[in-house]
Amino acid sequence: MESGPAIFAGAVFALFGAGLLLWTVARVLHRAPVAHGVRPAASITLATLSGVLFLALGVWCFGRI
């Protein structure tokens, strides 16, 4: 019963991280801005690091099961 919240949190973090990484890659490949009003290098870096962080957090939650 205690593993239910860990499974839910892991799934949410992993899906959000993977989605953010896929969205960032799609925007970069289409040469579209990742964030409006921000330098492209900074927005790509921040979005990629955030996606990797959330994906790693999801893996960590699954590892706690």
C-alpha cells in the first residue's frame, strides 16, 4: 500500500521529464524558440536540464519501490 504514491509520483515525474525533453528537441529541430523573450542557448539549456532532472527524479521514485 505504501508503494502507491511512489508509483504515481514516479510516473508523473518521468512522463513530464520525457515530454519536456521531446518538446525541446522538436522545437530545436524546427528552429522555433523554446521560450519567447529569452536567449535561445539559455532556454534550450534550462529546458534540457529540467527535463533530465524530472526524468531522473522519476527513476529515483521508481527505485524507492
